[in-house]
Amino acid sequence: QVHLVESGGGSVQTGDSLRLSCAASGRTLSNYVVAWFRQAPGKEREFVAVIRRTGHTYYRESAKGRFTISRANAKNTVDLEMNSLKPEDTAVYYCAAGAGIILSSIYDSDKYDYWGQGTQVTVSS
């Protein structure tokens, strides 16, 4: 069992930065595929970024060049650095972990076994 806890959300202005952190207990997070998803009010949950066990990373198109996902293995966390934030980035951000997720499925939230409770990110113009 993996217990995930997100932190680092908040209310910022357009163009500001935030660093979200996903801390794990119960298992070593480096053994899992870890992704960040987000859900805005009235919208479906959507993929944001993922880091595979190999260290390869993938991002949604709107996050490329602005967001960076990385592992901090010594702390057993996966972080999401978000720069140049926009109002459309406003959402609850969730981290998720899964084992054995194949490349073609890394964008599919149904493939992830463990989820955090989410952290709110609000970007105002």
C-alpha cells in the first residue's frame, strides 16, 4: 500500500510559480510510475505530467516548457515545478502512483492504483 500526500498548492498571480510535492509512505516511490493529474471545477480530471521508473518524463501539451516533474528519491517524493502559471492552470492537483504501467497507458488515470487527496492551485489574472 502506498499513501500519497500532496503539498505546495496555493493562490498565486498569473506568471508566478509553485512547486508541488507528492510525498509517499509505505513504499519506495522510485519503484512506481508517478503522475500528476488535475481537475478544474465542472471538468474531467486531466493528465498533467508523468515520470516513469526510467526517469523519462511526459507532459500535456500546455505544460511543456512551463512544468517540470522530478523525483527526489532521498525524500521519497515526486515534485512538480510549475512556472509561468496561467488562470487556466487553476485546479485541484493530484498525484498518482502505479506499478507496471505501460507507456501507452501512462496518460490514463484508471491505470493508477494510488492517489493523494489533492492540493488546490488557484491562479488569478
